[in-house]
Amino acid sequence: MSDTSIPPLLKVSGLKTYFYTDDGVVKAVDGVNFQICPGEIMGIVGESGSGKSVTALSIMRLIGVPGKILNGEITFGNRSLLQLPDAEMRHVRGNQISMIFQQPQSSLNPVYTVGDQLAEAFLIHTQADKKEAWQGAVDLLRSVGIPDPENKAYAYPHEMSGGQAQRVMIAMALALKPQILIADEPTTALDVTIQAQILDLMLNLRDQLGTAIVLITHDLGIIAETADWVAVMYAGQIVEQASVTNLFERPLHPYTQGLINSIPILGEEKERLDVIPGSVPNMIYVPAGCRFSPRCRTRLEYGLSICLEQSPEIQMRLPGHSVRCWLYQNAEGYTAPLTV
């Protein structure tokens, strides 16, 4: 969901990524649609196991066995990423679309200095010689706020703090000025001060380079501060999608409402934080109807049996605001109890 007057830079349509395990088929991503325009920040939010990271890996075409992109289309500009030969996809990956992974320390090679790892991008993708590539690595470290970058370039990953390692990962992702940056939980395990610095860094780079960002997180506070548009994922599907303002001012899906109500608010006293009962379903045995129905208090409040029987479609209910919920969607023999 984005500004329809601007051609999308990335468009994901009907994406299905399944994992074929000995226990059964895991429908990790099951019919996801969204798009992002140049310079926008698209937030994807949801609990662990909702399909956020698998969506990102599908875009990068990094799904390994036993996983398979079963259906759908991923269009980057005017190219279908799923149809590109492997050699062309390798050129897109890192060069035009980059990704920051969840664990920076484990994503960096422990036996090479950070300078060597950054310089490698220039050596592979540009005509730079070793001296130019090394200087490019130092300049990148400086651009992401690493102190004393000339010396830090000689450091190994284990010699860096978590925040510094995350900055190195961002520098690596931005080395070739990609058009899209996919950031998968970029502030996980960092303290609040470093989190704020990393987010400010990403916003500044977006402003300077016009890079579109797909920001994956479970933290709605981060989404509220940084995103333009938000897709809320649950059990492999997008259940609500809207501008960040509309989502927080008028959340429609009971799951989104539950996530927002569970956020502690500074200065507001609550005896107990609201919680969503239960947990994300086993994706081998997804509920027959709405996937959120076993956890949905609102379904019980309105006595809706259709939620257990039929899966709702995601539909636009307000301008630029779509939701997947029987509270607002009619069906044969069924009238939705609410309108928006």
C-alpha cells in the first residue's frame, strides 16, 4: 500500500512460500500483497512466526530447502525477480536490493576484518582496485558513525560491540547505494540509546539517498516513529494495511487493536498490560476460518460463528486502509455487524 500516483519500486502480489517438512507443509507466507515506492518506509509488523522474515527472504530469493516460493509475483521496477536467472539475481541482490539480517555478529565473517568485508562489495560489483575499495570501506564506516574508522576497519567482528556490528551491517547493505533496503529486526538486542541511533541513521540515509526501506519488526513503537505505511502480519497473511497515522488512530482488526493496546504508555498507569490470549498457530495446522479466530475476544463478543468456518478476504474499507476481518465483510447469508 503506498501512493498510487507514483509507480511502485517493489510490488509483491499473491506471494506464497511454503516449507515441505516431514511433519507437513508449513504455509509460512500465504498470499501476501504489498508495494513500496521510492523513498518510502514500509513497516511489516507481527509476532514471531507470523511470516515477516520469510517474506523478506522470499524477496531476496534466499529461501533454501525445504522451502519453496510456490506462487505469486515479485516485481522490482519492470522486472520479475522470480523469473530472473540466478546470475542476474545475484547482481540485484546487494547491488540494488540489500538486506540487514537479524543477528549482525553472526552475519559477519569472523576471520576477516570488517574493512575487508566492506571492501569486497566494491571489488565484486565495481571497477575499483584494492586501494579504492579499502578507502570506500573506511568512508562507509565513517558514514554510519563508527568512531576512528581508519583503525576500526582493521578490527574483527568479535572486537566490536553489538551496536557497532549493526552499523557495519548497515554500511555493508548501503555500500552500493541500493534502491531498496530490507531491514529485518535491525534494533533487536540493542539498548534503547543505540536503537534510536540506528533508526536515525536509517532515516538519514533514506533522506540522503532516496532509498526505500522495508522495516520488519515486532515493535510497534519503532513502526510509529519511522514508517510511512504498515502491514500487520498474522499467521502468514497480512490482516491489516494502512498508513501509519490511520493504523494507530483507527486500527480495525482485533489483532492490530490487541497489539496497540499491549504497548505500555509513558505516564499512563495500568495495573496490568493488555495481552492477546494464546499464541500464533502451528502453521502446518492453520485454523479453517480466520486464522486469528481462536484468540479473538471480539469474535466471542459478537458471537460470530463464520470466523471459525470461512477465511475472510483482505478488503479496502477506508481510503488506503484494508483489513481482513468478518466484522466488516459481508458474505452470502451473513451481514457484518460493523461498518467503517
